[in-house]
Amino acid sequence: MLLPRHWEWLATQPGGASQALRRLVDEARRADGGQTDRKAAHERTYRFLSGLAGDFPGYEEAIRVLFAGEDQAFAGRMAAWPPDVRDYALALAQPNPKTEGS
């Protein structure tokens, strides 16, 4: 929640509060270096796999390398899995997934 002093500062910014907030958000996203997007990709992939592939061979290892950011190892751990599950998980693991229905 923004405090009155925050609103006062925002009101003095060129373009007003809305434009100042957009600039601050854009700057924070650039400074983040994609970490937030990568973390979100790992989390959504984990949720998908934990619900569907928890009993698949190599599941634990696949999750470990997913969160370690080891893309090649992640794909390799899923090599024996059904192609539709593997391919969807690989798509979800991308920071900006291109999946059906998203």
C-alpha cells in the first residue's frame, strides 16, 4: 500500500502518477534481468509436472535440474516421457511460453 508521502512524490513527477509508476515498473523489469520471468516459468512447469508426471521415471531429477536452470539436462531427464508431456513441459519452462491456450 502506498503511503501519503509516496502519493505526494508521484504527483510531482512529469506525466503524473500513472506515467511515473510505468517508468518505475519498466526500470525494475530491466534491472531484474529476467529473473522474475524465469522463476515464474519454473514454478508453472513444476505445478504442471507435479500434477501429471510425479510418478514418471526421473521426475525428481528433472525437477532438480529445472530449478537449477540446466535446460539441456532438464530435457534429457524427460527423454523417455510421453512426447506431449515432455514438449509441453519444455514450452512451459520458457520465460515466455508459446503454448496452446495461453
